[in-house]
Amino acid sequence: MRSIADCHRSQGNTGSLNLAAVGINTDEQGAVLVDETIRSNITHIYAAGDCATMPQFVYVAAAGTRAAINLTGGEAILNLSNMPAVIFTYPQVATVGLTVLAAKNAVSRLFFVSSI
């Protein structure tokens, strides 16, 4: 049997689930530790949403679809490298992609200048 936990709030409400009793690893706040396939340390248990150790942004909610794919035998990986972040204020503020520093570091690894 495969299982999935999917919660949507600012902090997962996992306290009453007694995850330690079945050996699921969690962080200090009770969020389930997951890998890039949304899988916990128990190979048939996945976690997505606010109950998992993923960034707490609205667009990460789509991670639940990756868990569903993997539950049914797929091999979907969640790539958060270009995930948008939105602050729902007026006016709205949003970011996506690399920071300037991260972009400079990525470019410096891709290109080098030869003095020969």
C-alpha cells in the first residue's frame, strides 16, 4: 500500500499523526523530510504541501502531482531551481530564477579565460 500526506497551510499539522511510530523522519517543526521525488525515508510514503520540507510558496503545491505520479510507478522529480515566489500584497511582488550572485557564480563555472 502506498500513502501520501498533503496539507495546505503555513505549517503542516502533523503532530497528531504519530509519524515517529512508523519511522518517518521529520524536522524540528514536524515536517516530513523528503527527497527530490517527494518520498520520505519510508520508500512507499510520500509527503507534499506544507507537511513536507519544501519551500513554503504557493507554487510548490504542484509538488503533489509529482507525488501522485511516483505513487503510481512514475519517476517524477521536483525541480525547484526556477520556482516563482510571490508576495500577495498590493502591489504584488514576485521573483523567479537565479539571484544576481548565483547567476554570476553559474557563469563563472561555465566559462573560463585562458591566458595561453
